[in-house]
Amino acid sequence: MHRSVTLVAVALFAVTSLAAAQNAAPSTSTERKVVLRPAPDYPELARRMQIHGVVKLEVVVRPNGTVKTTRVLGGSPVLVDSAVAAVGKWKFEAAQGETTEIVQVLFGTQ
């Protein structure tokens, strides 16, 4: 009985370690400077409904500073598409490799 519990614990540890390794990002999070930051378009629906707030995005940036991919981490669904479109046009400073950045796009009352 003790041996089977030990084997289950070892198997669980191995599976957990493998899952964690597969979910790990290939690059590290840094704070690369944004050198070009076009403002997002404020969606008309958000303007009419007086929706404002922050959209938080995870951005993978290529070595040349262009945005490779974005992933939404939070924010109003009404604002998300506009934030993703704007951040896709951002330009970051050059670096040795790809990095993952966490950015926030603020939508205030306009």
C-alpha cells in the first residue's frame, strides 16, 4: 500500500512538472521601452455607453521591436478589439531576442 502511494505521488509530480514546463513562456517578461505608441480608436459603442477602463495585454515582441502576438489578460470586451489593434502597431526598442511584455491600454472619457 505504501509503495503504491509513493508511486502515485511520483507520477503526479512528474505530470505536474511536465505540464508546468509546457506552459512556461519561451521568453522572459521584461520592460522594453515603447518607442512608437499609436493611440487606440475609442469604439463608438463604448463612447455612447460611457464605457472606460483598462485593457491588459500580454505582448510577444520580436527582436526588431515589432509585435508578434497579443493575448488579452483582462478588460471590457467592448474595448478589447480596439486595444489589440492599437498595440499591434506599437514599436518597441530592439533587443537580442523575443520578449514578453505586459501592457495596459487606458480608455478614458473622451
